[in-house]
Amino acid sequence: MRGRHTAAMLGIACTTSLLMAQPRANAPTTDVALATHLLNRLGFGARPGDVDRVMAQGAQAFIDEQLHPEQMPDTAIASRLAPLVSLTMTSRQIAERYETPGLEARRAMKEAGGPAPAQPDAAGGTQGPERRLGAVPVLELSQQKVLRAVYSDRQLQEVLVDFWFNHFNVDARKGPTRFMLTEYERAAIRPLVLGRFRDLLGATARSPAMLFYLDNWMSATTADPTRDATRRNRGRGRAGASTARSGGISPPGAQPVPARTRGLNENYGRELLELHTLGVDGGYTQQDVTEVARAFTGWTIAGPRQGGGFRFVPALHDDGPKVVMGVDMAAGGGARDGERVLDLLAAHPATAHHISLKLAQRFVGDAPPPALVDRAAATFSRTDGDLRAVMRTLLTAPEFLAAERYATKIKTPFEFVVSALRATDADVTDARPVVRALQELGMPLYQCQPPTGYKDDAESWVNTGALVRRMNTALSLATGTMRGVTVRSVDPATLVSNLSATSRSMIAKATTPAQAMALALGSPEFQKQ
């Protein structure tokens, strides 16, 4: 234990002072450095042999390959995901298998005045209270995220799934979103990350996960409160009780009856403008937020507690005239009001710039060159929001390929852990300890509370406490104490291609191969991408 502690302190002392240093003016420009740069930015870092493969393939061919993941066989990942049975389920199936038994167990516990029966966990054992059963879908979703990032050859696709989920963030801890997220990522995010932005925007807008997370499922017209009150009074009794249990929406074919007083909710309208499309400086006003919220009234969920899908309820929709960003929308539009707003925002120049800036910050640098952002935005507008074309503009730009861009971004905890697993050619037979490690590193998967998602800049992730936790994780991997994970014997010098003299000296002081590997993984150079 003393040796591990000494190694950690050596690594942190070096890393803290060097991590935020400016890139060297004479950054390497060799093919090895370029291949490493591409593997770090288009993916989650190099595995043994990857650098040589990219060098032999050529930079342009590698970029083209990654931009077309549908043409790449990725069969190896299937066997690793097979035990995670909830990944292929619909939200309704997940609710029936994991959520409903938990609710029934809680009800039984309350009625009996004692503990509920133990419930099976993801490993087939018993984990006690019903709440553990409800956590299985998010845990399995988190495991697949780790496994795909480590083992999938479609690296750019996995980076983009991570990016776009974070852009359209939904927190698993808010009510039934925990069993909606699997379908949300699988259907609304993953297949659209290299498609048209409008399609991606529309899929997230209609997703029950987003509708519940930002409360739009309860947003309704307030134009005639007397009519709404009358409807509520008529709906009392058995229909009202059924509606309350289903989360506020009555069964298909029945009169929709709110379980509690409805009203206009601006949460989704505000985040749609500020985060998802135009950006905080996109030129909208508070009145635009209100008008957008009015346009999305009636966009709701058919039984959220049962895993129901999107449903438009005309009786809840404000069907009056609206003005959004100076554009008149006539009365009587119904569900089309929301679609027209999405059309307007997806085609807006401010959206082109905001999305291009965020992508450039992720792939090029925390402060990307404005000229490059402008070119990417021009591509966005010219191609009707073709995200593959925007990515090609960014990834083939001289500013992205320039040597001064190498190793200038700090890895998030997720990127750090996954890159460490890839660099050490780790065999992950149980990803749950990795998921727990990410929680300890301050980045619990699918559990970011604010709609802004996790930040992607160096300042957010570099501090002494965070570096201590990273070094402890590196030690756990290197010494084989992370259950379910086995790293192969790797020469520490090969883990990082651009180790400084200071880092090499630090690693030379290690007393065991495991310490040396941990120090390499904890070095300032390995924290960068």
C-alpha cells in the first residue's frame, strides 16, 4: 500500500503542474504523431497496433472509414453486449420487467409493514429491495456505453453518440426516465449522429425521455381554464384514478384527464432555444420562449409509467396564433406547430453556428479558430444540416490536422478510463466496476442533472482532487484490483508516445512494473488527447 501511495504522489506532483501547460511550439509532425492525434480525437485512444494500422492506411482513408460506420463490420462487440438483455427492449418492456415489479414490491411492503421480497439483479442473484431491480436498465446501458467505447471499431460513431447524448442530455434519476433512456439512446440518438440535424432534433423532441425530463409532457394550454376545470371534474372517479396511476394521461381512446392542474411549462422551450439549437446568444427573447412553449403544448406521453410512446393530445394544445423569432404561425396548426418550430430552428443561422462551435470545441480545441467554426457553419447551412458533411469539414481542416492541435484537450473521466482500457489492451469481463469507477471520478453515466450536460473543457476536469482520483483508478487498473478487468503486460513507454523527460524520470523511479504502468497512465501526457 505504501508503494502505491508513493507512486500516486509522484504522479500527482508532476501532473498538477504540467497538465495545463501550453502546447510546445515544436510539437511533433511525424506520421506517428498524426495517427495518434486521429485516434485520440476520432476515437477514445489507441490500442496496441492501432497507430501502425492508421499509418499504413493513411489519414484520409481512416477519416473516411470512420465517417461511414455503416460500412464497417462491428460483430465483435455483439458477444460482449449479449448478456445485457435490456438493451434490445422497448421502454414498455423494460417497465413491465423492471419497473412494475418494483412498484408492486413497494406496495406489498407498505401493506404488510415489512420488507419486500428480494428481487433478481443483473447478474441473476438477489439484491434485496425493489429499487435495485429498477436500476438494472441504467446499469446495463452504462455497461454497454463502456464496452462499445473500448471495443467497437466504429470509434467516431461512439464519440458522436456520447457527444449528442450530452448535447440532448436527459438525467436517469428523474422518475421514469430511468427506463426510457435505453430506447432514447438507441432510437433517437445512435442512428442519427451522422444524419441530418433536423431529424436528430425531431427524434429527441418526440422522445418520452426528453418530454418527461423537461416536463413538456405536462405542458398544456391555459387559454380556457374554465373548460379545463370542467374536464377535470367530469373525469373524477375510476377514470381519474386510472389516469393518476398512469402518470397523467388516460388510456388510448379515453378522454384525457390531467392528474393535477396543468399549465404552460417553458422548460423544454427554453432549453430547445438556448441549448439544443440557437445558443444563449442566438437572438431569441423571453417572448420567443413562451411562444415556443405554446407550440409544444399537447406533446405528451401515452402512459409514462408504463413506458408509453409519444402522443399528441389536441385538447391540451394551445391552437391560437403564434409568433416565433418573427415568423407568424396561423391558428389551427395542431401538432404541426411544434414541427414548424423545429423546422425554423434547425434552419436558423444561429443554430448552424452554435452546433458547429460545439463540435469544433469537442474535436479541435476548447477555443477553436473562429474561421474554422464559420466554415463548418457554412457547410451546415449549405447542406441542410448534414452532420456527416459538417464533421468532414472539421476533420479535414488544416486547423484540425495542424501539429499544434495535438494533445491540447484534457480527457473527461470517461475518456480517461476508456483510453486507459484501450491502451493496456484490457479484457473487461464485467463492466460494472468500471461504471462505479466513473461515478467516483465525478462523471456518473446518464446521471448528469442539468440539461447542459457534462462540460468538455479543461477547467472543468483539472484540479488536485480529480487528479488524485485518476491516479487511484490508474493504480487499480495496473495492479489488477479492479474486479472484472484484466490488463495485459504493456511497456509503460508505449502507453504514451510523447512522454516528457520529467515523466520518464518519474516512471523510472517506480519499484514494480504495475507502478510504472500506473504512473504512465497518470502522467500529464496521458491526460491529454
